[in-house]
Amino acid sequence: MTRNPDVRSVSYKGNGRYDLTLEAKRSKGQALDLLGIVNVKTGKDGIVTISSPEINEKSKKELSQLGIKIDGTLDVTIPKNAEVISHNATGTPTFFGLVGTYSWKIGSVEQRPMMKFRLIG
């Protein structure tokens, strides 16, 4: 993982859990796939979509049979000049959106984080 240029830090937390810090910069319109966990795409209209890939029914069944659980937190920090259009985050920045991150507490394969925003100016 540390060979990936987008990975800033990795620490093992035990029980198959890792704390990852990822940071990626791309040209406008260039899609980004962060370790197969999060996709970032910019549409022709300038709207940036951050989402997790969909897991098909066969893969869900295989994960369940293997006893693998999806459980963790995803935190996303967006630029200050971003206007959020929609999201399904379970936590949002405080103090007029100036402090903190958008966060998702993920406890099953059914949960798919999603956010859409555009940059202003």
C-alpha cells in the first residue's frame, strides 16, 4: 500500500483493521480510484462525485460466507471553496462547515458513501 503515491500513511490497528491516510491530486476531469475503496469523478458540468463502488450480490454472499465484515469510518475533507450539492454522510463539518470532515460510519456492505460537490470560483 505504501508504494501507492496517494497513500500518505498506514498503520495496522489489529483484527485486520488499518488506519489509512490518502491524499490524491488529479487534473480536472481525471478520474481517481483510491485502492478500490473510493472513486472520484468530475463530470463535464464540473460536479465532483465521491462514491464507493457497488458490491454485487455474488461478492456480498462470498464476503458473508468468509465471515468478512465491512466496518469502519470514512472521513473526507473537501476544499473550502466547495459547494456541497448532496451527500449521505453520517457526520458533517461543524461551525458553519469550517471545522471537521464529512464522515461515514460504515457497518455493512449495503452502505455506500456518496457526495457531490462543485468548486466555486
